[in-house]
Amino acid sequence: MNSSQDDNARRAYWAEQLQAGFDLVQKIIDFPVEENGEPFASIPDEAKRHGIQMLFSTSKIAGDLERVFYIRQGLVENLMAIGRDMNKRGWILKIEDGYRSLEMQGQLVRKPELFDAILKKCIWEYGGQIPPVELVFRRAIVLIANIPKIGTHMSGSAVDISVFRQSDDSEVWRGNHYLEMSERTPMRSPFVEPDSLQNRLEITDMMEAHGFVHFPFEFWHYNQGDALGNLLTGRTTPARYGPVHWNPQTNQVTACENACEPLNPLPVVEREIEAAMIRAQRSC
């Protein structure tokens, strides 16, 4: 395959996968949720209590917002079991992200590094032209959930992860670092090297052995007990976790109102495209 054919294949795969992701998003929106009001548990505290070696991201999620390494109490034992299994294998589970508030998620969608990367791929997909706002909106919503109900981090039922080796602190390589935004991002991308794909699938097997399912369009995201999790495992009963507001002082959760409304509607996305184009021009 020459470079032109390869580029065309990559472009077609990107468009196909992101459209499939958008179709899944529509099903999540329609899936029933009966929020059970379950409080949160601290992942670092639980790991320490269980004597499990884990790592945690030290970067900001967006702007000056700290990452929140909390998950629903009903999921923490499963996550500890995964961490324990990985330690036995000589690996260390790194939690890149846990719960996100609506404010955090809204800012993440607009984070320049991520938004610019998605827009660049959309321009590539669109033959070098600026694509319609609607296309960027649909592509971005798959990779950075822009609607509370589809964003399982906002339900406190998801983690983004990386994995490292205990022996030398090297990363168990999955083809790219956390938050890659390209045709290599889907879990089973054919454009990822075979050994990296094998690592992705072995890590996924360890996560899914304890009930966490993988989001097919991101190689780092796993969730359980929410609308996406029920859909991916064929459950038809209402999900027990939906998007919530969390009070860290009282550990109480409140179901989000307007859970199907975009955090960044089309006019905001249009402004972000304009800002991204200005940033691109300045960097030339």
C-alpha cells in the first residue's frame, strides 16, 4: 500500500469509527437510568488500605482544575481487585482520571490541546477544508463526552487508565500515550502495532474480568453500571448510575438536571473552532 492509499484507509477508518461512536451515543441517550444515589469512595485511600500499588496522574484536567480520583462505592472493590491482579503480574495500574463534574467535563471539551487535535483530524477527514460545525460537534462528542448522560466520568462510574511495569517503571505500551486523538485511538485500531494491540487486549481482559467494560473508541476508558456499560454488556434493565452532582463535604450525590443537554452547544463549538484556527495561524 502506497502512502496515498494508506492515508485514504486511515481517513476512512477514522470517519467510520467516529460515526459508529456517534450512533452509540444516541443509544446511550435513550437508555433508561434509575440513579441509586450511591456515594463515592476515594481510589487512593482504598488502594492504600488494601496495600495495592497504584499510580495517579499529577496533571490538571483543564485549566487549574485538579483531577478527582473518586468512584462509586459499589465499584471500588472491583477496581481494587484489578489493581491487585496487576500487581501480581508485575504491573501497576495508573488512574489517569475518575469522577468529573459537569464543569470539569465542559472545560475538558474546550481544552485547546484536545479540541485542536480533534479539529485537525476533522480537517484532514474533510480534505483539508474547514468542516461544518455539526461534523466537529459529532466527532468531538465521541472522544470527549459533551452531554452529561453519555459521559460516564460524570456518573462516577468510569476510570481512564494507563499501566506501568514494577520492574523498571516503564509503560506497558499500547501504541500511544493516554489521550491520543487519531485513527489509532479505537481499542482495536488496525493501525496499531501488533504488540501494542496485544497489550491493549490483555489489559482489557483484566479490567473486564471484574466487570469494567471498555469503550470501543478509546483504548484507555473503562466503565461499569451506567447506561453505556449496560448497553455494551447487553443488559436491558435500567442503569443504576447516571450523571450526578457530588458534594465532597457530605459525600452526597444529586442526579443532574437536563442530563441530555450539551455542555457546549453548537454556537460554543463554532467559537472554539474559530479560536483553534487563530492558534494554528499563530503557531505557523
